[in-house]
Amino acid sequence: MQNILMDVPEKHPGYTHLALHVKDIKSIEAKLNGLGVKISGGPITLPEGGVMLFIRDRDRNVIEFHQPPE
């Protein structure tokens, strides 16, 4: 699997990744697309069935939406 979290060569110090638990990642993806938000990675389905989707905020921090396996 491609390492989406390491998509930039130079890392910034501090906390730069926030993960949010969501119930319906497809609706999150549709909402982000409707708002014109660029998706920087995913959706990625994990071997255990969870799904991840990534965006970046204006400061280039990673925001992860994670739907756990059902």
C-alpha cells in the first residue's frame, strides 16, 4: 500500500495529522467533492475492512476520515 501520510518530502514539526472517526465515508467523500475540497488520498480499504480518506487543510496538515470495519 502506498504511504499516503508521507506524501511530502519535508515534514513539519509538531502534530500535523488529525484522524476523525466517521460512520459513512462515502457521504463524507460526496460532501467534500460537493464543496470542491481536493482529496489527497483514498478512499483506501484496509485488509480488515476499514476505509480511510485524506485531505489537507490550508496549513497542509493531514486530516484523515476513518470508517472502521462493520
